[in-house]
Amino acid sequence: MTSSSRDRTMIDWQAAGDEAVRYLRDLLRIDTRNPPGNEIRAAEYLRDLLQREGIACQIVGPSPERATLIARLKGSGRKPPLLLMSHTDVVAVEPDQWSHDPFGAELVDGFIYGRGALDMKHMVIMELMTMLLLKRSGVQLERDVIYMAAADEETGGQYGAGWVVEHHPELIQAEYAINEGGGAGSEINGRRYYTVQTAEKGTARFRLRTSGTPGHGSQPHSDNAILKLANLLSRLETQRTPVHYTTSLRAYIEGVASAQPPEVAQALRAVLADESRADEAIDALPLNENFKKRLRAMVRNTVAPTMLRAGSQINVIPSEAEAFLDGRHLPGWTPEMFAEELRQIFGDDVEIEFLNPSEPMEADPASPLFDIIKDVIRQHDPEATVIPTLLTGATDAKHIARLGTRVYGFAPGLYDGPGEWNRIHGHDERVSVRSVQWGTRVLYEVVARFASEA
Ligand SMILES: [Zn+2]
């Protein structure tokens, strides 16, 4: 028995789980809606908990309000550090659509309600508990374990993780990081999975602009900027960007298939047989529509129109019309390469202007950390399968990966039934008490093992 596994057995997991729930409820009551964020209040709350137990920390950021908390447990230094990263900001709420106060942290029927319960204050606290428990149990660390609760993830991270990478990379430089983006239990066709996010798409949002001849609304003509724009956008109804396989996509599909009955597994592997026929293979999958929708987005660079702007008066034909489109590109792709595909749809003379693009990232799933995650999940949920995944959205991983850090999304949680994850950024966001308790233990065991392994 290693010293770390001896330490693990000494932890009272009921008490640790209750403690995590208490801190989570406190944190959910701190309103960190971004904008404006005001993450300082969350940072101070976390700082006090860490300092009380003798863990050194500091608060950094571009302004006093946009605060990121960073703490460190020192190891022997024989191995490079591990970063536990999270964000403390949350998205807006429509309070009248909620059945509970979004900042009340009410506990009802085993669920804690609050904006950020799943995205991602639960993980802020599970990582905090990992720091506290490592310190209390005196585990011999071979790696420093760094804790970062960052500001501003929800609007891109420029004032949080992005700022730290620019101004204080030395505080968070690590070989591996554990982040949001995976880790929660899910079911596909009755089989249970836990994902580890090993890749995410980049954002390449852009503007399409058309111009025409202005005029009086009472005398229509065909050189109308709005009609031209509508014509361009309607092409997206029938034309799709091509399919491209990535390492993470292959690993994801193989992983899902590995736990399915033979006929489903075969249908899944058909998706990987030929890029030019992958869409047909996805359409034919004997799995639910949600799964297929996600898969269609995982196999390609995607584009979705999300905002329109044209005209200011009903009787005036405007000279310009604009559409804003949410573009997402795969690991291995640049916005410029993606633009080539977009020109296939919109034509060569259309100007595509990317707005603040961000990089995709992909981390090799073959690693000792991934193996430990698999092993710990096997102990706690023997029937489940652990699989890498590609996130179609973006997280702070894009910033941290620039430091050469291998970022895995693994915020462990139990499967609490279908639809729970749709509450992220939606109404009545909540997390179950049993999931927080379970996740606290799983995360601790992963980190304690990985960071103490010689
Ligand atoms: Zn998040």
C-alpha cells in the first residue's frame, strides 16, 4: 500500500462531502454574473478558506473587481506541477423563469439550485476541497498542485485566465491541468459513460456584409442589401461544410462503441469509415437525435447565423445589411483554412471578417493522468466507460494550452437523469448533493494519486 492510499482511507468522506456542499451553497449566493463579474467577492471567500488552513494564495487581475485567485501546495518538485483550474463567473439569469432564487442556493429534494451550480461553481469547490484535503492529510506530493479560480471565462477569459497567461504565466505553469468540459456521467443507449475533454473547438465568429442601392420602400428594386444577405444565409439550409476526422473524434466514437451492443457499435464505426459518407452514417445511427446533433457538430467546422442587423426605418431600403455568424473550427484548423470552406458556400467575392478568433486545442488522451482517471472511475462506478471527447464549445483551456499545458476537462459528477446538463446557461440550473459528494471524492483521489506518484 502506498502512503497516498493510506492517507485516502483516513478521510471521513461523509464529512468532506457535507463540507463541500456548505461551501458550494455559500459560493452560489455570491452574485458573479458576468458582465460585470465582480469575481473579487468569490475570490475573497475562497482565499479565506485556504488561508485559514495555511495554504498561501494571492489574488491577481487587471482590476480589483476582476479577480483571479491562485494558490499552491508545494511538492518535492521532482515532477512538474498540476493545475486545478476553474472559473468563478456565471452567465446572466432570467429570474422570473426560475422556480427558485438563482442566488439563493436552496436545497430542495436533494438538489442545490443556483446559477453556476454546474457551470462551474461545483468544480470550484471540488477543487478547493482537494486542496484542503491534500493539506490536511499531509500527502507527500511529487508535484506542486496549483489552484486557480479565474474571473471572466463566460465572456472569453480576457480578464481572467487569458490575463494570467499574459501577465503571470509563472504562477500557473504546469504540465497538466484539470478543468471543466467533461467528467459528468451520462447515458448513451442505456450504457453509462464519463467523458474526459481532451479537445475543444476554436471560435471563428464572423460578419457577413452585403451592400445595395438605397431607396424608398414604396419602389422596390432588386439591388436590395437585405435580399442579398437573405440569399447568402439561406444557403446554409442546404449546404454543409465537409467532415474531417480528428484524433479526439475517433477516440470518442471508438470509446462509445466499445460499450455498445455489436449492431450499435458497428453503426458507430461506420461514421469513421469514410469522411464523405459520414453524414449518412450519422443519420442512420440507432441513437437519439441529441446525440446525432452533437456528433454532426463534432465532425466539422460549423457555422450558425445568430444575429442580423439592417435598416432603421420601415419605409427606407438600406444600403447595407449585416449578419453575424458563430463559426467554430476543429483542432488542426485555422480561421483562414475555415474561410476557404466558407467561400465554397458563400462565394469568392464575399468578405469574411473574423471577430476575435480563438484557437482550438487538442491534448493527447494517452497519459498517466488519463489512466488514473479511468482507474478511479472504475473503482467508483465499475460499469461505466471513460472516454475522451471533443467539446464543440470553448473553455479557458484555450488560454492555458498556450503555455504547453495538457488540459483535460474532468469535473466529476453522477448521472442524475436526462436533461440535467441542458440547465447549464438555462433556467433552474442545479446540482445534486450526492453528485457533489461523489465528485469531491473522485477528484481528490485522482489528484492525490497523480500528484504523489513518483
Ligand atoms: Zn464554464
